[in-house]
Amino acid sequence: MVCAGRHDFVVNAELAAKWCEDVRAPCKQLVWFDDAGHVVMTEEPGKFLVPLLRYAQPLAERGR
């Protein structure tokens, strides 16, 4: 799972999307945060929790 902020001045949004598109993995997800920059987890902590529970938690539970 890649979480990216639309207002990130460190990582270009278009390049991040292209990179994620090119990644070959059995499971992948690009999650955009429209009101965040580079540090999504501190800029939008409540919204950051949602994709963690939706996408990352099921993978973690399968790995137990």
C-alpha cells in the first residue's frame, strides 16, 4: 500500500502514480490524500487509519 499526498512537494504525484502502476506485486494499492503533503500519517491521522484497516490489516492477518 502506498499512501500519497496530493500536495507533496518532495515526491511528485504523477511520478508516484506511474511508479505504483509499474510495480508488479500480488497485491497493491495506491491511496491518495487530497489534503496532505509528504507526511500523510501526521497531516491526516484519522483518514490514514482507514486504508490501514481496509488494505493492510487483512494482509497482516493472513500472514499470522
